[in-house]
Amino acid sequence: MSKVSSRPGREAQKELRRERKRAQRALRQQQQEQGLQPPPLTSTPNRKCEWTLEQEQQERQQSVEGQLKAFRFMLPDLLERFSQIPDPRNAASVKHKLTVVLLYGLLSFVYQMSSRREANAQMTKPTFAANLKLLFPELESMPHADTLARLLARIDVEKIQDDLVGLLKRFLRNKKFKHYMQRRRYLIAIDGTQKYRSDMPLAAESLQRQWQTIDGETKTQYYVYVLEANLVLGKGMCLPLLSEFLEFPDGDVTQAKQDCELKAFRRLAAKLKSFFPKLRIMLLLDGLYPNGPIFALCRKNGWDFMIVLQDDSLPSVWQEYEGLRRLQAADASNDHMLEQNWGARRQHFAWVNNIDYDYGPRQQHHQVIHVVVCEETWQELADNSTEVVPKKTRHAWISSQPLSKINVHVLCNLAARNRWTIENGILVEKHHGYQYEHIFSYNWTAMKGYHYLMRLAHFMNSLALLSIDLADRVAQMGISCFLRFIRETLAGPWLDATRIQSICNGSCQFRLVV
């Protein structure tokens, strides 16, 4: 006789889901009565499309127009910068201008082509190609994807990244992002991630590591690693800024040491300082970076910082923090702690200012840092149950600024915690159409060029989606669905050419949603 299954039946599962919904509503009501603000339950509508054919045509037309207005605001300056990149090709045999080829490559990422093969197949279809030339008259001809690959292998691809920075500078000069500043600082998050791995080396610049198989056999794996810097806008939004590739020759070859993220950080910091020598910046860094040389470098460049402090990092700093906290506990003024509600969580902040940190040979170097610890408690439903369970977590940061009751919320909640947006941005580039982990070319220089074009396309798409012309539509449809909607529109005969040409021939203004 077979054993009776312990799994709940279909009706029992439905009843559990209903009970969990009731329990969730009751929990949210309880949190609101306690003065907490649980986050809104937002999701795209789960309903059938109610458009008529005329309404769909209008929605597609207005969506493309909204995106085009943002692009036309950026493109003239960008194409002018593209034209200044030296072209190493023989002028007598050139069929496509350099600006045309680079614009083609940029648009292949804007409309999220997954490979060179797909770009060839989709972007050269008659309707798609005609719509591209209608939207972008500068696209005088349609290159082959391999033409772009050969060009990127020969030009100075770092100029493409410089063009992205130049485009961002224009927005900063126009004060487009001033509403996203915290304590009069622009937030820049930095994080590293793996781009590619293989059992065969991509190029001499590839990093390598050893790993063991299940059978105990040691194998060598080659990989590409990139350090990324993004401008953080808050509310989950960020913009690509700089990329620094880790390359084997940049390591200490004589000591058999490869390039590492901390070395790449110094190179990236030098670029950031050269591009923005006077910009007020606060760096948001993870638990790899709390060390004396990083503190000194940031302060030398005039940057503030909020750096994650892990439990096993800087034991001397933790020891001094705990000792001073015990002394502060006897102070009845409570000037070094703060309790508050934030969203659906109860927060307890405690901090110690002016901690002396000595480092280097014979502890001869000295830095003064400030440490803050945030303990959070909240309630949520247990998995597969209606039981409400308490949760708690702890965060710790090192700050370049002394902490107080006035600034601790801004520095921790509105600045430091937004470091996760760069992780989210990288995940978007990896899994939401930008093909971060696809190298597009086995040539190292071309691979970097494709990466810079991808980041530039993400930058332009992100800004377009934040414009007042598109923000409401994006909120209703979701980012991925909206970008797919735009691409589907270009693949069909939906657009009114007269309205598109009037936008291309006119001057476009650009306004961000605050």
C-alpha cells in the first residue's frame, strides 16, 4: 500500500493563500496604527489589454515620441563627440562613416539586441530599418555587425566612455540632478562584478584562477572582471558612469600577482578626479574598502565616503567603538543615539565619532573616522504560514563626516543604503536585455568597446524613462515591458512619419521627474 502524501492538497493550498492575504492585510493595518509606513504593494496590472486599434496606435506613437525627444536632446552632442574619435581606416575604402557605425552599435544596445547575429537579422529588416532611419536621420546607411566589431578593435575605445562622461557633464552643468544630491553631494557607488568566464583565455589580459572538480582535478579558469561606478539618484535609480577593467598586465607580474579590485579602484579614482576635479562627491563602497589607504585617497581627492564595515574588519576600530559606546551609555543626554521609524521598520542608531585609526608600517599613518551602527527590527509573515515573526538585522558604516542626530538619517538611509542600486543596475544589465555577460567579440579592445556602448545605451534609456513624457507609461507597464513595447513598435508600420520628422527637425527640451 502506498504511503499517504503529506503535501497539502489543492484546496488546502488555496485556503492557505487566502489566509496569508488576510494576515498580510492585518499586519499592514497594525503597522499603520503603530505609526509605521509599510511600502506600497506595486505591480503591473494583471488584466487584459482594453485598447482599441486606434488607441494602440496612439500609445505606440506617443511612447516612441517621448523616447525620441529624450534621445534628440542627447544625440547632437554625442554624435559630435563620436566624430572627434580618430578613424584608423583607409578613407578611400570606407563605406560607412565612423559616426554611423558607432550610432548603429549604440542603437543595437538601446533596442536590446542580444548578439551581433540578432542585430544583423532584426535591424536590417525593411520596416525596422526604415523606422530607424526615420527616427535617426544620421543613420545614413546600415552597417553589418561585423563592421562594428572590426572598427572597435582598431579605434581608441576609451573615447566612447569619455563621451558618456561628457554627456553626463552636460546634465550636471544644467543642474538636472540637483534634486538627487544628499548633503550637497552627488552619490557615486562603486562595485566590481564578473563579466565573462571560460576555460580558454580570451586574451593575454584575462585574469585566471584555479578550481577543483568533483574528482579533485585542478583546472584553470579564465575570467573578465570589471569595476563599475554609477551615479546614484535614489529611489532605486542609478546611471552608468565609469568602468575599469581588471587586466593581468596591470598586476605585479614579477611577484605573480594579478590585478585586483583595490588596484583598479585607484585607477578608477584617478579617472573620476580628472573628469570631475571640483565635483562634490560622496562615495558609497562595500566591505572590501575599509582600510587606511582608501580613507586617505578619498580625503586627498576631497571626497566624502560611507563604507560598509563588516564584523570581521578593522578589529582595532571595533574595539575602540565598543569601548567608547560603553562610556557613552552612562551619558544621560543620549547625544550619540537615535531611534526612529523608517518605512515598516524600527531603527536604532548608535555612533562614535573621532575614532583614531593607525595603519601602515609601524602604524605610522593616521586617520580619524566615524562609525555608526544601525539595528533594525520589523515583523513579517513566516514562509508558508500566517504566523507573524519578528525580524532583525544590523548595518555598520564608516563615515568621513562626524555623525549627529541631524545627519545620521541622511547619511545612512538616504546615502549609504542606496549602494544597493549599483548592484541592481548591474543585474539589470546582466538579465534585462543589455547582455552584460555577452562579450560580442573575442578581441579584447573590441570587447571593451561593446561594453562601453552597452553602458552608454543603458545611460540613455534610463534617462529617457525618467523623463516627464514617459514616467507614467513606464510606471504602468514596467521598464522591461516598455522597452519591449518600443522595439515591437519599430518592427511594425505604426509610426506617423510627419510627426516624427517634426520632432527631429525641431529643438527638444528634456525634463526629469523629481
